[in-house]
Amino acid sequence: MSRNRWNWMATGVILALLSLVPESVLAAGFSIFEQGSKAMGLGGAFTAQADDASAIFYNVSGIAFQKKRAFEVGATYITTTNGDFQGLNPYPGVGNDGKLSKLSKYPVHFYWVEPINQAWTFGLGLNTPFGLAVEWDNPNAWPGRFISQKAELQAFDLSANLGYQASPQLGFGFGLIMRTSNVELVQRQSVVNPFTLQPAEVAKADLKSDSFNEGYGFQLGVLYKYNNSFQWGVSYRSSMKVDYSADASFSQISTGNPLFDALVATQIPFGQKVGVSTTIDFPDTASLGLNFAINPTWRVETDVDWTGWSHFDKLVIKFDGDALPAIVREENWNDVYSYRVGVRWIRTQRTEWRFGYVYDENPIPDETLGPLLPDANRNGFSVGYGRQGNRLKTDLALMYLPFDKRTIDSSVAQVDNFYGTYKKTAWLLGVTVGW
């Protein structure tokens, strides 16, 4: 086995890890838009309403109209009930299928709103806008294990914000954001056995970020209340640059041939680490919302959200110490939109019901779709309930999120040469308590 063979293996593993990073932070994909249960019950259509502390995430200008100290803390339970892959020819072939491990994640959120005076309001937010994981069952038999067996991303945003009420109708908001993020990828590696001239599985590769990596950005918002029947809002969140560093470690898998195993052990640095780094520009996002009152007890909001991924056309990867030349991977992603509708029924002075719908576009082209992130366009249906007590406010929301079935066949020039049909369904349960 030559040094070039080892270089090719290390390059393939590390490319897979770093390809995960941007794919994990899309408007669809691993983006977690559910950062407050009130908004979640409305399908996320909250830009022109933004009337609780979660405005810090959805439209920071909403805190300009909030004149009482408020705290909110909550979490969203996210799980998958269906995640299947059915293989197609030429590879992995008909009958070579896979199943996603059941997902159970609990991204959290916390908000604090503090009025400074009649015009200015301070807000502090902590939330998890990106996360989740993709892990495949039965890794020893999963045909896509050489692309990805497990891929996970964590991200946390801490933001400090100011809201300014310019008039009874008009409010502005501004915030600074610090994002911390890390990633992990587990996959298998194979090489051609020179004794049999057949591919043989020789290693398990585990890649992790050295630590949480930081990036910084800002957000802006405007909220205008034309009258009691109509208001509109605009929100913008900047792109954020994060410099990632990662280590790759390798565990040997016996092939049953001692001579071949010994040869592999001389070429792959088992028990050592290979360093790699890259810079990722997280996309900027924008939202426009319109809120209408049908009568004193019913309100409707429509939102359009945009995520600017068309500028992400390539990924540049550098190896520590210039051990290998830099690698450039073409991506060619598309801008995406989410369309949201929320209906709010104010049943009593203390209780209300909410209903929502979202259509969320997928930005990943067929050419780069694969087991790392089997994404697709999705429809979301939500219902929520809110109750204001004497001291505590409680919001609950439930969302059903079926993904469109997506097939990649041999007519597509697939970068991973991996063909098949992906299906997935998710459920989300949100709980937020405020006081």
C-alpha cells in the first residue's frame, strides 16, 4: 500500500467531515427554527408578531414594545419516526437498504428581557439554532458506512440585544451574536486487498472538532404596528464566519488476513491524529412577516424566510503543516425559502390556541445529496396552546414534519456515486415557561 493510498484515504475521510459542516446549517437540513413554543405553534410565523421574549430570535425589534421584565426557558424534543434508504443500481444496488437510528434531541432556549427606560429595552438570548444528528443503524451492514455512519453537529448562540421604540407604532432592534459550534463524523474505510484484488474494510475513522469553535455576527429588526388590525415586521441575521479545526483518529478492523492487516498497520497511523482546518461562512437570513386581525379573537400571520446559500459554491480544506495540498470541493448550492402561515385564536383573556403550516425548501442539489444529510423539501403542521397564569406563562406546541420522498438515480452525476431513495418523518414537541 503506497503513501499515496494513505493520503487518498485521509483526504476522503476529512472531506466527509468538513462537508458536513455547511450542510448542517441550512434553512432546512439541521437548522432548528423552533426556538420558542409560542412561535412553533404558529408554524414559525412570528416575525410581525414577536410579542414575547423569543422575539430575540424571531425579530429582535419586538422587545422594543415589551415594558416588563420577562424570563423564558424551554426546550424542543425532536424525534424521527421513519427514516429509510432503499438502494438503487449501480451502487449500492437494489436490495441494499438502510435505516436511520431513532433521533432524540432536546435543543434548549433561554431569554431575558429587561426594560431600561420608556424607549430602550435590553434582551439576552441563548438558543441552539443548529444541531441534531444523522446516525445509521447496523453500521457493519449499512452500505453507506464508507460515506457516513454517524454525523453530528452542535451549535449555541449567545446574543446581547437592544430594542428602541421610536413611536407607539414603530420599533427597531439590534443584537450582537456569538456562535460556538463543533462537529463529529464516524465512517468506515476500505482499500483493495492486493492478495485478492477485492475491496476490504480496514479502518474505522472518527473525526471530531478539537473544541467548540467561535464565530460572530449581528441581527437587525423592524416592527411596525399600523393599527390594531395590521402590522408588519422584517428581520435580518448576518452571516458568521467560523474557523474549524479537527482531528482524525483511526481504529484498525481485522480482515482475517494477518499479512494484509500488518501491511495496513504500517501505512495508516493507528493511534495517532491527523489535523485539518477550514473556514465556513454561515449564511445570512432574512424574514418578512405580515400580521392581520380578522376580529378581536382571531389573527393570521404570513411569513417568508430566505437563506442565502447560493454564494456557497465551494469548500476549501487545508491540512496542518502543509502535509497535503489544499483541497477544493465544489458544492453549488441554491438559495432557499420557507413559507409560513400561523393562525391565533384568543379564546379567553388568559388562554389561546394556535395553528400553523410551513413549507421548507431544501437547498442541496441532487449531485451532493447523500447519507451525510438525506434532506428534502418538507411540510410542517403545528398546533399550540398558551396559558397566562398569575405568575407563570406556559406555551406548548406540537409539530408533524413529513419530508418529501427523494430519489437519486443513475441519471445524476452523483459526487458520492451513491444512489437510492430517502424517506423521513419527524415530530417536534415544544415547551416554554415564562415569568
